[in-house]
Amino acid sequence: MIIVNLDVMLAKRKMRLNDLADKIGITNTNLSILKTGKAKAIRLSTLDAICKYLDCSPGDILEYQENE
């Protein structure tokens, strides 16, 4: 299972979800779906924009855990 740690990175950067959504040009709703782990897919261009703006790597946002 893929765990999305976007909320952790936002907290580390002291940033709100709305601010990130505005800066990378994605709707707040879509970013919220990603943050809560309900997204089925993410475009690489979106991941690139998130990483560029938060100054992090994809591994800081996405984590793999085996299902139990």
C-alpha cells in the first residue's frame, strides 16, 4: 500500500494545503484527495510541481508499506 505523507511535508514547511494548491495550479479538492490517500493516481507533472515547491523528493511524500 502507498502512504501519502503530504500533510507531514506541509507541516515541516509550515504551509497550508490551500497555499500549495494555489502555487502549483491544482484545485484544493484534488490536492486534498491526494493528501488523504484517496487518490487512485497522480500525474508525474503534479508530483514534480509539489516536490519543486516543497523542496523535497518523491520519497518524502510517498511511502510504501506492505499490506498486513
